[in-house]
Amino acid sequence: MAVEGIKKAELYVHKSNLEEVLGALQRTASFEVAASGADQSIEGVVQAHPELPRVEGLLAEARFLLRFLEPHFQDKVSPVARALGEKEEISLEEGEALEKSLDIAAISDGARSLERRLVEIRSELAQIATTEALLSHLPDFSYPFELITSGTERVRGIIGTMPASKMPSWRRDMETVLSGMGEIYASTPGEKEQEGWVAVFYDESISDRVMECMTAHSFSKVDVPSALKGTTEEEAKILSERKTFLAGEEERILREIADLAEKRVLAIRTLSDYWTVLRDRYQALLSGTSTEQVVVLRGWIPESGVKRLTKALSPFGTSVELFLFNPSPDDSPPSLLVNAPWSLPFENLTKLYGAPKYGEIDPTPLLAPFFFVFFGMCLGDAGYGVITVGLFMWFMRKYGRMPSAFKGFFQLFVLSGISTIIVGALTGSWFGDLVDAFSFLSFLRPAKNAMLILNPMENPMDFLAISLALGVVQLFCGLLIAFYDALRKRNYMGAFADTGGWIVLLVGLLLWGGVASGFLSDGVALTAKILSFAGAGVLVATQGREKEGIFGKAVSGLLSLYGVTSYLGDVLSYSRLLALGLATSAVGVIINMLAGLAGDLPYIGWAIALLLIVGGHVFSLAVNVLGAFVHSLRLQYVEFFSKFYSGGGTLFSPLTYKTAFVSIKNDSVE
Amino acid sequence: MELLGVMLAILGAAMAAGWAGAGSAIGVGIAGESGAGVMTEDPGKFGLVLLLQALPGTQGIYGLLIAFFAILKVGLLGGEPIAVTAYQGLGIFFACLPIAIGGYFSAIAQGKTSAASIQMIAKRPEETGKAVILPAMVETYAVLSLLMSIILLNGIKL
């Protein structure tokens, strides 16, 4: 339990051994480099490793290649499987050898030229498509486009569009203007077309008058690509031939890219990871300071890692010196959570909320039993529990090497499923009332009933009482932890006045309530009253202690008693355990009922019933697992944590191998 | 009068399923709009977005649940029809109101919170835990409404 002790470390490394020492740090994964600037007690300059720019350059090339090639790569390992740990293992030596064997610059030059060619082809294809769209408006245009694009010595031509309604008057006027010194082309617009295409070819000498006439009829000129020379028919043929050629070219290049991807992607991925490892290593230096001969790295080492690290550094003898200090109150060291195997799966829940600050309590083992029970109650159906356990066990078997964060979550769901089975069996819910709803399953009824001790569908009030009682238990746990924590920090006012006052008052009120409702004998009544008034007295006396003046203190003290409503609200919040558990079973019952009704239909009834049962329960399982997870978690975060835990720390993140595609073999140590 | 009792129970069931379902539809819709926006930037967030979008959907299920309970109680779903007086029917109708009202409004509010949470994971995907808890805070009140409807229905003796 709790957060492991962290030592503040200063590591002095002689430059001759820098590379190897950094490697050792990365291998042991027990040194977190602290950001620079925190401590300027040592004179020196920040100096980048000479290799850093080179590695960063290579990494950029690798990223470009992966971005370019991966869409064309048929991966044998799915991304999900890889995320779950299906990674090839390599050693750093293998990475180095691979780097030497592969000329990454040549490969990316090749890839770049392929990419450039592909872009050119695609933009030319787009151009052709535009030209073809233009030509499609002029199917019967029998003049060579050359007349428009370049003209002859005396003849000029323009082409464009004008409103269809203006075309007849334009033709009349234009014929007058031309008076035999030119020719007219006009398309025949369809009935629904607003615009028609027109072209005029005219003698240069009358160009002013032609333009005037065109403008008068709302003509808008269209620029024709200068490559067009012949008639529509001729040009369309040329274009379609060019298109076929380009399409073939594109296919050839795509094949080439696919070949390249097939051949290189795996190697580039490996290298990308290898270079990432090197880059992380060199970047660590940016946080250190260096003098002429020595580099100083500051950081954090967990106590358990000290031995491992000293051992890893021992081969370097006197060229390395490690100094350890206890963190001072001004420091903010990272937190490393250490949990026993039984509570380890629940660590993720703590991390979801936020890591504890260094020196604070790690709430993981404290929330673990509650989350376990609450999830079971919220899901509350043994059938769903069996499926949950089975599904996640299967995943864990299939992907044995999954990273610990994933593994934790999978184990969490297996545990939650087990809890669900227990609660479901005790409340007699197996896929809702599947066993009771269908007579052919009646042989299972005795087994089911033997395990049943409380049916919440029939006795919801009893189940509600259990839910609220669990809430009271958890809230008192929270208060006791806060009490202990305050004592630990020698904050006696916080322990006895703030937390202690509430504990006494709440115990008193609970007993009082018990007497009033007849559960407890009247003999307890006096104790209950004394406790209540004592607790309230302590609160009134102490809660206003930061206010000025006796009046302010008294008012604040009295007002603090109002906080009792928040405890009441907290307890009532646990009623969701009943509501969600009931909702799961009830939805299951409804699914079975609908299936039963459908089963009575003739001929295909059984098929519909089967579909309803399978589909319905899968849906219900998905919705209710989500609900159970979220609500059990909320009870921890909101009701439980608010009593003693605030998070706000940072997790210990050592210099280590952070890879995406392969994992780095760690054979040379331990 | 028997018929009036049954009809009142049906009215209650219809309100529970209808209003809570409508609220969920609006809530899921609000969250979905936000999610679609986030996914135009990063389609890889589909899983997380879907999870957050689904959260305001539970009110509809709670409403459906109470509706089933209500019509089960008056024997409309197979079994023997039960004689229901007008007062009992009115009682069932009232018992359906908490989830109808609480479900409708909480689903919309939860949808807005989910939408905001979706925006949050767009920028900080590592904070998913917190993003899921915020909409769950809203859902508490739908759960309480559900609970009250269940307890009230359970309390009405026929």
C-alpha cells in the first residue's frame, strides 16, 4: 500500500562514458529525469548531445515513410493485437545493425519521387477532367480550338456563355456587326438550361465592335486551356488517350509503392522505435547541465530502484557518481504506486482519477473491496457475470504479453465479473429470469433457488437497506482514513476536531435513528444523545476557528452542522446500487418475456425468440456493464474520495524504452 | 370504473417510456453532434466518443423499465387481467411520473455534459476517466427518479 519512497538523485557522469551510462539508465527504467531549471546550484551549460539532431532527422524521415507507406501495407498483426502486446522483440544491437544495413535517405528519396510523380499525375488527371467537362458542353463544336487559343494572323475568336434568353437577339445583332467578316457558333441549350455556349470568330479589325455587342448581351468569357488545338471530337480523343496512359502510370506507381511498403515497412517501424529510444536518451541530456568534463543529471529514483541502478552503474567505476538525497518539502517528487497483486488491477481506477501526491495515501487498496462489491451489485446478474469473466479471460489468454495497463483493466473486469456472479447467484438473477421463464430450463430451478437468499424484485426495500448500509460503511471508512491521515501528518486539530467531530456526531445520529425506529433498545438512547451533542459541540466549537471575532466563529461553527445534509445525500447516493441492480434484472426479465411472447408465433416464432434472447441480452450486457462501471466508480470518486483524497500528483515516469511497434529486449541486465 | 383504472396505468406507462425516451433521444443527439465534430479531426476517437454519447441513453431504458413494470402490474402482458380501481390506476400513473420528468430533463442535461466531455477528450484523451464521471454525476438524479418510481409502484397494492 501507499506510495513508494522516492530519492532525489544527482548523477555525475564523465563525458567519456556518457552514452553507456544513459543506456544503463534507460535499461533499468528507474531514473526519472527532472526538468531543468529547478535547481541552478551547479554552474554549467545545457548542452545537446551531438547525435540528437541526426537521430531527430532520421526519425522525421521514418515518420514520413510510415505515413506514406502504411496505407499501402497489408499488416499481418492488427493494430488492436499490437496494442495488446503482439510485438516483435529486438535488441538495441539488432536495431543498430538494421540502421547500418538500410539506407534510409535513399529509400525516402525514392519514396519522395514516387510521391511527387503521383501528385503530378493526379493533378494532370484533375485538369483533364476539367477540360472534359468543358468539352461536354460543346459536343458539336466543329471549329479548331486553335482559333480561340492562339488565333491566326487576322482571325480572332472568343468563347463563353450567355443567358439562353438573350441568344436570339444576340445572333441578330452579331450578324449585323460581322456583316460577313466572321462566323458564329451557338449551342442549342436544352429547355431547362439557363445558359448557352456561344463563340465568335472575327476579323481583328472589328474586334472593338464585336466585344461591345457581346458585352451588351451579358456574355461571360471562358478561358480555354491553351493546350487545346483541334475540334471537340479530336481533342476528346487525345484526352481520353492521355487519361488511359496516366491511369496506367498511376497504377504502376501504386504497385511500386505497395512493393516498397511490403519490403520496408516492418524494418522502418523497427528503426522508428529504435531511433525513438535513442532520441529519448539524448533528450534526457537537455535537462542536465554540463561542464567541460562532466555532465550532471538530476532526477528521481524510487527506493526499490536504487540497488538496481547502482548495480547497473557499477561497471563504470569512478567515472560515475550517484548522490541521493531525501526530497525536501519544497520538492514535488513523482509518485510510484506499489500495490499487492490483489489490489493491482484497481490501480488503474486511482490513476483515472489522478495520482496521489508524493507522501499521500494511495487509495487503491482502500477502494478495491468496495468497487468489487459495488460493481457486482450494479450489474447483479450471474449470467452476465459469467459472460464478462469468460470474455476477458479469453482476451487475456489470447494476448498473453499485453502491457500492464491493459492487463490491469482486463483483470479488473474479470474480478468485477466474479463479483457479479456472486451477487447474481445470491439474488437469483441468471440472464434475468431465464430459468423461470422457459419451461425447458426448469431442471435448473432447484440449483438456482438453492443459492438465492434475497430477491430484490420482490423485496426491494431490503436490498435498498443493504445498499444504504454499505454506503454508511464506506463513508465511515473514508472518515477513519482521513482521521488516520491527519494523525499521521500530526495535524491533531484536523484529526480530532474536523474528522473526529463528524465521526462522533454521525455515530450518535445513527444510534439515535436506530432507537427512534425501534431497531435498538431504549438503553442506547442516552449514549446516542450524548454522542450526538458531543460531536455537534466539537464541530460548533472548532469549525469557525479561522474566522475573526467571537460572533463570526459561532456562526461559522453552527453553519458547519448544515454539512450533515451532505452526509445524508452521500448515503442516499448508494441507493443506485439497488436501482441499477434492479434495472439489469428487470431488463433481462423484459427481454425474456418478449422472447416468450414471440415464441408463441407460428413457424418462425422460435427463431425470433432466439434472436431476441441473444440480441437483447448482448445489448443489455453492454449497456449495464457501462452503467455498473461508471456508477461504481462514481461512488468511489465522489462519495469516498471526497472524505480523504485529492489526487493532484504526477506519476513516476522513468527514462525507459517507449516503443510503438516492437519491444526492446532487456537481456543484458538481471 | 375498472377500465378507467387500467387506462390511467397505461397513461403512466406511456408517459414514463415516452418522456424518458424523448429526453434520451435529445441527450444522445446533443452528444452525438459534438462527437461528430471531434471525429472529423480524429476518427480514431470513435470508441471513446461512442462511450460518452451512450451515457444519456440510459434514461430511455429506465423509462421503458417503469413502463413495463406499470403494465405488468395491471396484467396487460399476458397472465390474468387484474381488477384495477380508478384510484389505484391514478396511483400507478403518479408512480410513473418521477422517471418521466426526471428522465426527460436529466437526459438533456446529461447530453450537454457529455458533449462538453467529448470536447474535453478531444484535447486531453488521457483524462477519459474524469470525462466519463461528469455526465455520470447528472445521471444520479435519473437513477433516483427510477428508484422512486420503483418504490412507489412496489408500494401500490392491487
